[in-house]
Amino acid sequence: MYGGAFYGIVNANFAPRVNLGLRHQRESLMETRLVTIERHIAEQQQQFPAATGEFSRLLRDLTLALRIIARDVRRAGLTDLLGSTRVVNVHGEEVRKLDELAHDVIFRAMDHGGHLCVMASEEAEGLVHIPANYRRGKYVMVFDPLDGSSNIDANITIGTIFSIYRRLDETLDTPGTIEDILQPGYRQVCAGYAVYGSSTQLVYTTGLGVDVFTFDPTIGEFLLSHPQVRIPSRGSIYSVNEGGYALWGERLQQYITYLKTPSLDGKRPYSLRYVGTAVADVHRTLFYGGIFMYPANRTAPHGKLRLIYEVNPLAKIITEAGGRASDGYRDVLQITPVDIHQRTPVFMGSAEDVAELEQFLRGEHSFQQCAHAESA
């Protein structure tokens, strides 16, 4: 009876407050989640009085493609979409079925809107032209249709990476050219990625900060879940395939040793986290801070990740969120590409972590000086 009386008192005294708190939480969540990506794009467009709406419609077409890919990724194990096509792409890599599907979905969603003049994709050797019977627009799009192909069959997080540029001469209505594609990353007018993990999230920037949208499959909408994301100035996680350690230069090896060496202030050692899907590792870095690395080595002196449609979009996201992206010596967004599939080493993440990495690669860090003095 005492327990029952106490239970009644608890309900009477605290339940209304709990319910009121839950109601406020629900109202707050609803206010956040009811900002769809279409509404968000429209609101951003209002900041540019001269905008025609063409760019907004382009993004609308792209989000349709991402919805379709997300659906097919979720059902891949049930619809014979896992495994290889037995085709080898321009990089000498075996094309997975989902790679091919994702490329085709994006092309079919984007080829007829009249917004693009040309595209480039990881899965195509040359330019991806807009069909002659469709109008050409003033934008250029480059994309990696499905990043993390090696992880597809193991049901590990994968993603789609994209960026959009203006064509060099916006007055033209002719097919786009290779020069329209080979622009440095700082000229991106939009960059982003979709990550297909425990939920599907779309991360993108148009130069007005980085916003994250989570896909709600019950209503078929991307809803704003993390507005104006900022990366921590320093993290405690490093992300790299450390199996290549023996193939790296001595200064990079010293940096990794430094990260694993306990410090008196307790800020080291760092934790190693590595998925093997660039978009997934960068996504974690965006939220938690730290540094993502895909360096050059003796067998891949130019690195492995492709500059135009992998590194530049991810670097744009990281820098817009307050981080840095470097090839070890310079801002990757300043590099002018000379080939569609050009590769580059890359280090991106928290600003202080990337700056420290660059200091190591120049041989100027105090940890290196101490190690040199001890060896002498």
C-alpha cells in the first residue's frame, strides 16, 4: 500500500512536469524537423535577389536521385544489387552493381532539367554529356556516385559525393567542355555528400555554412536535423589506413607516432578510427573533430583519392565548417586540376590538427626536434 501511495504521489507531483518537458521537447524537435530541404533551399535563395530559381531546381533534381539511391541501397541484399558487374572502370577497379546503378540514377535525374551543360563521374572515363535533345544550362556537376565500393557487400556505410560549378562562359548554350570541368575547388558553388548508414543524411553547403538533413522515409523528405555544423578546432581521433605505414615518408611516420604517444596534458594519445569509406570517415571527422588522412606513399606517389569529385567536395564541406583541407603543403581547394581523374594526397579535419600535420611534414615540430636530439 505504501508503494502504491508513493507511486500516486510521484505521478501527481512529477508527471505533469515530465509531460510538460516532453511536450516542449517534441515541439522543439518538430520545429527543427519540419524544415525540409526544399524549404531551406528556397529560403537561402531569397538572400540573392537576382536568383532565377534554376539552381534551386537543380538541387531538387539531385535530391530526388539521392532518395532513389538510398532506397536501392537499403534493399540491395533483397534485389540482386550486391556483387560485381565484372566490368573494370577507368581506374582499373571492378565496378559493383550498385556503383553502376547509382551512376545511372544520377545521370537520368540530372540530364534533362536544362540546368547542366556537362557532368563528370568516377564511373565515366571522359565527359558525361547532356543529350543533344535537351537544353544546356550554366552549371557543371561532378560526382562520385557511390563512394566506398569495397564496403558495399559488407553492409558498411557508403555515400554519394557531388559538387557544382558555374560553367566558364554562362552565356553559352552549347555543350560543356573539359575546361568547364577542370576548375579549382574554391570555385564550387555547392558541394555535398549523402551518407547511407544507420540513417541517410545529406550534408551540403552553398557557401553559407554547412547544414545536415536526415531523410525521413515515412514521408520521403530530407529534414533539417543539424543546422550550421561547426567542426571542433581540435579533435582526439585520427583516421587513416595505418597498414600503409611502412610505405610513408619518415615525417608522416613521426606524426603518427606523435599522435600515439601519451602527453602530460592528457590530450594524447589519439584514438584510431577508420571505416575505409572516405565519405564516412570525413562525416565522423566533421562531427567529432580530428584528422582524416589519405596520404601518398611509395606505391601511390600522387595519393589515391580523386581531386575533382572526391577531395574537393569533401574539402569544401570541411573548410566551410571551420576546418582545413591540405595536400600536406597547400590548400587543396587552390589546386587547378589537369585531368578529370587526377589524384592527390589529402589531410582534412580540425584546423589545429591539420596545421600540426603540416608542421610535421615541414620537419618543424618540436617533437621531431626532441627525437632528433635524442638520437644524436
